[in-house]
Amino acid sequence: MATDDVATLEARVAELEKRRGKCRCGGGHGGTGCWALGSSIAVVLSWTRSTSILWAILHGIFSWGYVIYYAVTRK
């Protein structure tokens, strides 16, 4: 590897390490990543349980609340 390639790679790694701290739930982005993750999980769980688009949308809106409910009530 050339010296320029190593320097470029080190700069990219440093930038990624800076960003990593900002992408957590509630950290700088209003928690949108966590909301999207919870919503996605809720939609998938709802679809596997009821195969209804309307229920999946409703559970996606409630996102993490439904995920926690599903985990508690699952047999």
C-alpha cells in the first residue's frame, strides 16, 4: 500500500469513529434510527402473528411498545 492510501484509510477510520458516537438512540438525530428499528421489528412481528396489513401498520405506529408487549405475552 502506498503512503497516501494508508493516510486516506486512517482518515476514514477516524471519521467513522467520530460518527459512531452520534448514531445511538437519542444521540444527535432525535432517535430516528431507534424509532425506525422498533417500527420495523413491530411490523414484522405483527405480520407473522396476524398476516394483516392494517394490524401491521397500527403496530408499526406503536413500534417499541408493541415489541415489548409481544415479548411479554409470547408463549
